[in-house]
Amino acid sequence: MAISLKAARVNAGFTQEEIAKRLGISKVTYWKWETGKAEPKHSQFQKLCEECGVEAQDIFLPKA
């Protein structure tokens, strides 16, 4: 079952600010990913999956 980017973050126990810091990006950039206003690079998405403990195929990105 696929989950949203936000659900993956929340389930891992991170705020937007915390996950952004772990990924080396701004909170605004991360917010844009969650709202579909931007998409992460492949390497950023892989790191996000690692940090949240989920497989890439289990997360869906929102479309604007």
C-alpha cells in the first residue's frame, strides 16, 4: 500500500523542519515536495526513504 510523502514523514516521527535538516535542504523546499509544487531529485528521494524507513515504491508524491 502506497502512502503519501507526509504520512511517511509523520510515521517516522519527523517534523518538516527535522526531515529537511536531515536531508540538507530548506523547510520550504521540503514543503514544496509535500504539496506537489516541486519534486525531489532521485538522490534526495532515496535519502528521504532511508530516513523514513520506507521503500521508494511505497511512497507517492503529490501532483500539483
